Amino acid sequence: MPITKYEGQTITGKTLVIEEYLLVNCVLRQCDVFYSGGDFEWINTTFDNCSIHFRGPALKTVQFEQALGMLKQPQMPPTAQKSTSGKMN
């Protein structure tokens, strides 16, 4: 599998399969990041408002850890409730 190297870049709004990239001193913003359980490497890289998606063996590992109580089940954020006065809380 070919590897693409990003160094010292800000990457915004991309879809990345993390096993296909070497990230060095990067910032990922609003990206969809997919991880399937393979080897990956990032050095001094931060993730800002990214969505992380697990597939294949990585997803099975997360599901197994959740079943054992090692990881919490994902929770939806609370929604705003309308009060009787018509104003939002």
C-alpha cells in the first residue's frame, strides 16, 4: 500500500485512511479519519474537530472492549429543550 507523507501542513476537510499516510508536524481540521487496524504513524500531529471512524478489525476491537465494559458506549449530546415560556433553555 503506498504511503503519502504530509509534513508541516494543515489539512482541512479531507477524508483520510490513516494507514495510508505519514503525518509529521501536521494539523488535521474537520477531516474524516478512517482506521482499520493496520500500522500507522503520525508524529506531533493534532486533530481538530475530526470524525474518527473505525472499520474492520479496529471496529471489532472497539465493539469487544465496549461489550466488556472497558469503553463506554458512544452517547449523543444533550438536546436543548423548549420551556413552557417559549424560550430556549
